[in-house]
Amino acid sequence: RGLLAALFGGGGGGSSGSSASTPAQQAPSFTLEHVQRLYGRLACFRESDLEKERGGEQVVEMVREITEALVWGEKHDSSFFDFFCEKNILGDFIRVLSLARAPKTVKVQLLQTLSMLVQNIRREQSLFYLLSNHQVNRLILMPLDFNDEEILAYWITLLKSLAMRLDDTTINFFFIARPEPTFPLYSEATKFFNHRDQMVRATVRTITLRVYKINFEPMRAFVQRHAEESYFSQLALHLKSIWLRLNEATMGSGDASVLQHENDLQQDLLIYLSDVFELGIDKLNRVLADRLLDCVMVPLLLLSLDPSPRLERLHRHLRLAPAVALFLLRQVFELIHSPELLQPLAAAAFHAQVPEQVRCVLPQDCPAALRDHFLRFLRGRDDVTFLFAVGIVHGVLRNRHALPLTFLQEARICPVSNGSSRQKSCVSADGLDVLWYLLRGLEDAASWRPESLQVLVGVLADVFADDSVAASEDCRSAAIKVAEDAQAKAAAHLQALFEAEVGAYGDGAREDELLDAFVEEWGAQRMLARPVVELCANSWHLLLPPQAAGSGGDRDHAADGARRTVQSFLLLRKLLRHLATISESAAPAPPGSSRQSTEPLRWHFDEVEDLPAQIGFSATGSLQEGKQLPTGEIGQVSCSVVTVTGTHARCLLLHDAWLLLGRSDYANPGSMLVTTQWPLQQVQGFIDRGDPRILQLGMQAGLGGKRPGEALEYSPPAPKFDAVPGCRRVSFYTLVIMFEDVRQCHVAEAHLRRRRRALRADSARRVLELVKDCSTQSPPNESRV
């Protein structure tokens, strides 16, 4: 509690005894005479006084009152701080803090007091006095018990308060150039860069970023030398240790919480490193990039992609599993935007020759090109490694600030726009092989895990929406041809499944699960697709067992296989329509005009279509809950429903398409007020075995849709789509209907069952028509070569 209070500006807690150490909410009336009396007591205070009864408490109270008076005087009466300066009360504070026998409560109060003074000083003259005579540096270097988390918390908060007052003028109070350059604020703070407490680490990073922003050449020279000799190497080694622990969590216990914790740690550190790069200090960036490449990026990430048995034997304890290495490499390309780091790293993975900056770090027997090691994961059919390799391509393509178009062309990701080499602009294993392997992944669309296919489709949509790729006729036609073939294959499989389902309706053999899967997945596809970045950043994928596309296992189960077929069909259908839209609007781009924007790519194809299974069943006019409905000649059955507010009399209308429940409107004979309205094809009824007068209804609602009238929620709301594999796309609700006798209950149940079956059969036929159309027709207005 003390740590959090210190870092977020709250009062002390626990053993500090400083709960009353903040200024009063209402401005009190202070007098200079009272401050003078307090100073007289403080000046006479000696270490031996601490042994007296309540000696420590008296010091805490004196310091607290002086602090309140100074903060108040800073806003209302400058003579208070003038007296503080004249009597060097700051020196007395530091003297008391340095007393060996000073109890923890006194030290915490003094650290908090000093932090408050630094934060609340408004006058430049007051600030200059507070920082003068090297008293602050003495304070920073004072030996304290940093094993005590509360003392460390208040001390590091004081350093943060001081760092926030740094500018081109005040830096002279902190940085001492002669006789030997010293910078206690920076050097002491960085000692806690890897502290176990997240708040301490965050504060250290804030301090260092604040220091790096100061444009004072002597100080920058000191900081750069410190970074070269220790700090940046320590950061790189710290990142390395986190990555090794993350690998151990993946390969060892498989504990998702431990894995997520390590993933959060490394993400926070990568974001901090990115913040350092973003400051744009060239010398500092070169040093940081050099240390990261030498200590961790090349020996741990890149070498882990090389399957050489000799490297495996020599570096067994310094290697990551391929999936872990790819997962982390993708995050590096996603979170960091520095050319100094990313260009040599990406060149090693994508270019024909390893750059010298990387080559000098590799073992002597390491091959001159690492490109084939990376491409084998795009060529392979292991779900997890393929997903992360595809994510790396996406990260490289969207990081245009660090990796410009010319770099991507040399990497054979983007075509050459000048047309000088058709071979290099052709999507093939000998040309744009990265795009070729991505498109080949569509051939096994129905066999991928849903997350892998969603990432692949999202990446392809973004890649071919990029101006440099969309402008190439070869790229567009290759993509459309492969997507057409993949969609036809998925449609043929889905058509066979639906034809079997439609036949099952004819003989009443069984209720289908395929239609439900189609409706659920259609609703999920209509939602804004989750970004590729979000899908690839989920560390849960690292715990998936290795499984090649098309292999056996759980995916051979009929229900799972049918749902995967639906998912792949709908994703491919959307991708193909997206590619057709790009092809329609694409025009050859003038040389040099391809997109260089650093804006993230997005899949903008957001066409909304009606669900074929629901055509003709939209609730319009009077068929809406809360409105009057003329009952006319529709059959009716009196009943009661059980709701959260009790049991209520209702009337069940035997409508052909809708479950309609309402209450009689005595002011309007021949009509009722609709209380529950829901499509019958999403309603299933069961007669209660204990009481045959009760009909139990189960209702299915789409993800994010409205709830059915008076129905009760059966289970918690569905989790976010694809938050974890296998999550529900729907919510379920129940409704209990009670009838006066058994016959009425059976009449109602028979009507619901008969109409549900007929409606679902009709919906299945509509879906089958859509699938047949997709297997025989090309996208509208498609440009063909």
C-alpha cells in the first residue's frame, strides 16, 4: 500500500505513521512566527532525542507542520520560503534523515516532505534554492535501507519528482562536470531498472526518458558513456532473461498465468525501448541498437530459427523454441520503429545475404543467409509457427517508417514498380516468394485453426490493399486466382454437408448443427474483424500443441470439422470479394508514388449483407416487442410465464414464423401487447417431465444482440469473439411457460417443433443456394488476366 501510495501521490500507510502528512483540504491560517518556533525546535534536535519517549513522533509532527506551512506559503506568502532558505532548513531535513538511529517513520515522512516540496514549488527562485549547493545530490546518494519497499517507494518517487523539474537550466544543479563527471539522479535510478516491483521499474524508465530529452551536450556524453558501458547492455541482458523465462514457461509447466506474466514483462520492456528510440537521439539509438543486436536479438531470436544440430548442441540453454522466437520477433517488429534496429534484423530474415552488422555476431559456421530458415515456417503447415511467421510479414510490411518500400522490394515482399524485372514482380517461388507462400496457405484453409486462418486472411487483405502491391496486375490476378480456387474447394465441401443436412430434414432424422454454425459464424464475420496484431499478440497460442494443417486429432470430429469448413468458407468469401473490390479500383501508380505512410494497414472491406437464413423473417411493423398486435385469426393459447418479477398471465400466438407472447389489451379487443417476440427457428421447446403442463423454452441469440423479451439468461454473456479458441458466438436464454392442462401444452410444443423444423429446412436451402452460387460464380466485375 505504501508503494502504490507513494507512486500515485497518495498518503503514506501502514507503519509509516504519516497518514496525516498531506496538507489540509481547506487552506489553514499559518503564521511566520509559528514556523520560526518549529524551526527552533528542529535545529536543536539531536540524535539522542530519538531515545526519549515519543521522540520520533515529535520529529514527524514538526516536519509535517513545516511542510504544510511551506506549501501554503508558496501560494500565499513568499516570506515563508525566504525563511526556509535563510535558515537552511533543507540542510536540517537532510541531517535528520542521515541519522543512523532515525526510525522508519521519520525517514518516510522526510522523503515524502521533500517530494511534496519539489512538486509544489512554483517560483523559479525557490526551486533554484532547493536544488543549490549540491544538497539534492547529497540526498540522492544518502545510504538508505532499500530492502524496505516503503522507503524505496518514497525515495524513487522523490527522484521522479526531481526528474520532472529537469530542463536545460536546472540540469546544471544535477549534473556535475568537474572534477569527474557525475550524475547521481540518473546513475542511482538506473540501478533499479530490473527491480521486482513494476511501479519501481516504471518510475526508473520515466526518469531516464526525462533525462534523455535534455539537450545538454556534456550530460549527454556522460549518459552515452554510461549506456555503452553498462545500462544498455544490462537492459539487453534483462530482456534476454525474460525471453528465456517465457520460453521455459511455454515448454515447461504450460501455466498460462506464468506465461502471460512473462509476456507482459517483455512487452513493457519493448515499449520502453521503443520510447527511447522514438526520442530520435542518433548516438544513443546506435548504441542501443548495437547492444540489442549483439546481446539478444541475433544470438537468441535469429539463431533459434536455425535448426542446425550443431547449434542445438552448442547453445542448448540459450535457444528458444521456434514458435517462441517467431512470437517475440513479431512483437519486436510491431512495437519498435527504429531503422537502426529493424533494418539489420529484417535484412537477416528476409534478404539474400546477412548484413555485416549481424554477420559479425553469428557463429563462424552459421550459413551466410538466414532467409531460408524463416521461409520454411511459411512453407510449413504447423499451425502455431505459421501463424507467427505470417504475423511477422504483416509487421514488416506495416512498419514503413523503419522499412521503406525499397527495402521490401529487395526482400521480395513487394513488387518492383518500374517493370524492369517481371521475374522479380511475379508471384511465384522464384519471384515474390513471400507472397506466394502466403497465398499457398489458402490451399489448406479448412484445416487451419480458426485463429491461423483469420490471421492469414487479414494479412493477405492488408498486403493486397497496399498501393505497391495493388498496382501490380500480376499480384492481383494471382491472389484472385488462388482465392477463387480456395473458395471453390471450401464451397464444395460445405455444399456436400448442407445437402446431407437438407436430406436429414426431409426424413426428420435429426436436428442439424451445421445451420447453427453457419448462422453463428456469419454473425461473427459481420463484426469488425479483430486486428491481426491483436490475434498474434495472444501468448495463449504458444501453449497450443503442435499440429500440422490437415492432420488428425480433434479436428476430425464431425461438429468441429463442419464449423471449420463454415469459418474457412466465409473468410475466403469475404477475402475474395475484398480482392475483387481492390482490383476494380486499382490503377497503375506512378513510379515512386507507392504508399510510404506509417499509418497502420486495416482491412477496410466492411460490406454488410443480410443473412440468407433470415430473409423474410425481419421484425417490422407491429411485429415488435412493446407494440400492439392485432391477433386476427391466429390461434391462441392461454398460459402464464415465469419472469424475474413473478408469474404473469400471457397469451401464446401460434404464429408460423415467430414465437409471440403478449398480454391482453382490454381497451382494444382483438389485439394484444407483445411482450416476447423471437424467430421460431431459434427456439426449441421441451415438455417438463415432472409437470407435463410446463413447457421449457430455450432461445438462441446472436453475439451482442438483444435479449428475447421476458426470457431469462441461461449463461453469462458470450465472451469476446475468438478471445480464446472455441468460445461461444451466441448467448442462450430460457423461458418457462405454464398451461392450464396437458393438452394445451402438447398443442403448443407440437406447433413450435413443426414450424421450427420447416423454417430451418427452408433456411438450410437458402444457405445451400448461396454456397452453390459461390462455387460456380466469380466475384462481380472481376478483372481477369
